[in-house]
Amino acid sequence: MTINPATVDPIRRDSSSRRIGHFVRRHEEGVWRVGGRTASLLPVAALLFVVIVLAVKAWPAVKVNGFGFLTSTSWLPGNTYGGVEHVHGVMIPAGARYGAWPLIAGTLQTSAIALIIALPISIGTAFALTERLPKWIAQPVGFFVEILAGIPSVLIGLWGVLVLGPFLAHDVYPIVANHVPNVPVLRYFAGSVGYGEGLLTSGLVLGLMIVPIIASTTRDLFLQVPPLPKEGAEALGMTDAEVARRVTIPWVRSGIIGATVLGLGRALGETIAVAMVSGSVLGAIAPNVYGTMTTIAATIVSQLDSAATDGTGFAIATLAEAGLLLAIISIAVNLLARFIVRRSSRMSAPVGRA
Amino acid sequence: MSVVTVGYPKTGWRRAKAISFRLFTWGSLLFVVGPALWLIIGVVARALPNWRWNVLTTLSQGTSGGLENAIVGTAVLMLGVLAIAGTVGVLTGIHLSEFAISRTGRASGGTMRVAIDVLSGFPSIVLGYVGYIALCVGLHWGFSLLPALLILSMMVVPYIAKSTESALRQVPTSYREGADALGMSTGYALRKVVVKSALPGIVTGLLIALSIAGGETAPLLYTAGVTNNLPTWSILHHPIAYLTYYVWTDWNQPTAEAHIVSFDASLILIVMVLVLLVVARVIVARTQRHAEGAR
């Protein structure tokens, strides 16, 4: 039997492609290292780029609007077709006065409502998924909750404005508004209920959007709680409510807080859904919880078109200042979440933006 | 909870608290699953009665016509994001998991991790604004594919990087040690053993990132523009259509035809996102089963 050496000993076949393969294999670790390092510097560069562009674009607006930007409630684009004023060396349309207090208030109000609703519901859902439902049904239901995080926000907005808002304004809000007592806080639930576009509807829609983030993280955290302490507490005669309050929740408290703050970050920056259900009213704070309003993000998306028609560019600069404000709030919230989470166990990321 | 089943205590107050806690957990689940089902069924129920298959093959005429341009545009955007954000995100994840480790064995790369965390929670409209002002206007690129891709990639790179990193960290140490013992070079072992066994996790992250990219509206409104034509091969100066635009603009147009377009786009979006997420989930479930079998 003759043996063809070329098929038995492939190392002898010294083709050029083999030589390239040899080179790559020899330097493969270096290729991975250089590629990885270069790629991982890009997000840092992108973030710096974004913040610098915002700061540069916002600078004229910061100079003109001053500190009053944070407290004033007027949103007047000025006379776009006529006169021009010079303020602090910046050219602005005559009569342009911008104040972001209604936007800031709207952003904080909607996010607060979203958190007040989402946190208890998420914790309750996590308990139902980990301790109530049998495993074969808890898994698909848990997956369904995760899917909710992946539904595009424009669809949630569409549903909010066409289905949820009218339903609430027609069937729920009037009942609440006619029965609340005239005492502080609850007073804001009285009065005209509008058509379903407004503060409370926005808060509810935002709450629905951040529940999956908080709930799926909380569920994963609950699953990490070892069974022995819980069983010990049960053996001492605690009810499951007491076990939850005294063992399970304290065990993962900082993780829940971290997930909540991440959800808060999402609620603060959410744009499209809020722009669709808030009513998008500029320069006014909602008189009651049903009132129409706007947020920083919703204002940027709805005003950028008309701001581009301002020949002096001042409206664009003001939107940059609003964006910078939102970016600072968002960065602060994220760093806070990071600080809290780092002191707790590692979290698994939920589906969707988190 | 566990094997032990707890009966309600006899005393009134603790009994009331225990019962209300159970009601609260069931109620919470209802308040999450109920609206979610209501949302999906509500959108699908409004879209189906007027669904025509020819929206898939007809070009849009603004508030009427089909959605072929938007479907192809969204597909192009997703493929572009897969190419740009996929490359950057996976390499970043590999760097964070494999190389960003200090000599003491603790995780380093702090700045990158902070940047990725901050970027992942960054308001999407602010990214869109920066894309508009710096890329479309500042660099005279106009509404076009490239600025849209760059902004979308900025949004999803953190997600891909995080999921890649956690997938790589779940690769058992014994795999790496085994590769080492066989005399593989670090780079070869990384490609053939570590990345390969983490591939399902990486692909899952990519699919979820794709579903995010396909469903975004705010960052695209002022970077991609919109057009009634199919995407061209030029990545600059030519606007590109996408599905979420038609949901966002057509729902409150006066004509019934526009509403139909809006709901058709919604239906396609929901199906697309659900398919991507379910495929991602199936991959996770399959690999978990194999991992358990291998043990």
C-alpha cells in the first residue's frame, strides 16, 4: 500500500493561506487585545462626544437664560420673523423667553407617579413569580413580563393614547374625582378629568414601562435568597407575609433599590410614549393630576422641528440646554444606581433597555 | 416557597396581614399581565380587521399606501446596527470579561464600565438631538443612514457589551484550564473554546439589541428623516424610512387610511419584536438544558 505523504502530513503543504493562518494564530491574543481595547474605548469617546456637543451647543442659552431657566415658567419663542435682541453678546429673537420649570416639574412628577406605582407592583409580581405560581407556569409568565420591557415605546404610547387614556378618562377618573375628600394631596385628584391625556395617564404608562425592569431583576434576586433562612423563619411560626418582610426583602434590599433607580432613569428619559399621552402643553404645570403637561424629553422631540426655524439658533440652543439638564439628571441617577448596586450582589440585566 | 406550607395564623391581625399579602401579590401580577395582554391584544385587534398583505409590497405615500420602504428601511437599520454595534459591543464585552482584569485578579476597566452604564440609561432623545445637531447639520450629512446607525449603535452597544461580558463570565473555569492544559495559546483558546461556548449568550444579547434598535423612534426622528422611496446604497444625504415613524405620525392624522397605515406598522413591529425575543429565549432555554445535561 502506497501512502501519499501530502494527505497524511498537512504541515508539509506550505501554501500562502496556511502561512497567513499561522501568523494570525501566533498573534491571535494580540489581535483580540487590541480589538477589545479599541472597541471598549469607543463608548467612552461617544459619551464624551455627546456631553461636549450638548455643552457647546447649550452655552449661549445658558448665558442668556441664566439661573432663571430652572425656575421660570414661560416658553416664548419670540418674534421669529422680525426683531432681534442682543443679550450677553448672544443674538436672540425679540421677546424670546424660556423657562424650563414646567418641564422639570413634569419630568419629576411623571417619574414619581411611575415609581410609586411600579415599585410595589414589581415586588408583588416577583413574589407571585417566585413563591406563588408553580414553576411550569411561572417561567412563561416571567418571560411575558420580560417581553413587556421589549415592546417599542411608540406602541405603548399608541395604546396609552387610544385605549388606556380614553378608558380612564371615561370610566375611572370621574369616579375618583367625584369622591375624593378636600384634604391636602388628595385635593389634586379632584377637578376636571380631561380627555385622558395628562399627568396621571403619563405616570401610569411610564409605570407600566418600568415594571418589567424592576420586576424581572427583583425576581432574579429573590431566587438567589437561600432557602434555609426562609425555612427557619417559617419554622419559627412566621406567616409568608412576615417572611417576605423580615427575611426575603431585607436580604436583597440594595439590589431592589438599584433596580428601582435604573427604572427611574428610564422613566426620566422616556420620550415617545410620554409625548403621545402627556398632551404636550408647553409652559404650564398641570393644575391637578389629570392635567395636560410635558416633560423635558417630550418637549425636545416635539419642539425640535419648530426650533430649527429660529434663524438666530437660540431655540436650538435652549433645547440643547434642556437636553443637557436631562443628561445631567440621568447621569446622576445612573451613578447613584451604580453606587447602590455595587454594594450589593451582582445583578442580571433584564430584557430591554435598562 | 418551599416544602413547608404555612397555614394562616388564628389571631385576627396577623391573619389579616397574611391574607392581604397574598391578595397583594396576586393583584400585582394581575396589574402587570393584564395591561400587557390588553396592550398587545388591543393593538393587534385594531390592526387585523384592516390588514392587507399588499402593505408589505407597496411603497408608502405618506399617510396612505403601503410600508415596503419602511420595512426594508428598518431591516437595513437593524443590519447596520448588527454590523457596527455588534462588532463594537462584542469586542467591548470580550475586553471587559477577559482582559480588563488587574494583577490582583480583580475586575478593572472602571471608566469603561461607568461609560457603558451611563450610556445605557442615557435619554434616547438627547442622543437623537446630538446626532441631528452634530452629524446631520454640523457635518452636513443630512438626514441619512449613517448618523441614524451611529446613534442607534450608541444606544445598544452597552446592552451587547453587558450581555457578552456576562455570557463569557459564565463559561466554566475548567474549560479555560482544559484549553490551557492542552497547550492552546490564549488567543486560540479564547476563539475556539471560550467565545464558542459563550456564543448562545452573545447571540441572545444581539437579538435583544436588534429588537431595541428596530423599535426605537426618538433617536431616529431627527437623524434618519423619512422618505417614500426604498433605501438607496448611499449612506449619506439620503433619508431612510422606518416602521416606528409611521406609527408615531399617522395615528392622529385625519384620514382613516392613515390610521390603518399606523396600525399595520404597529402589527409588523409587534410581530418582529416578539419573534426576536422568543428566538432569544429559545436559545437561552436550549443552552441551559444542554448545560444541565452536561453536568
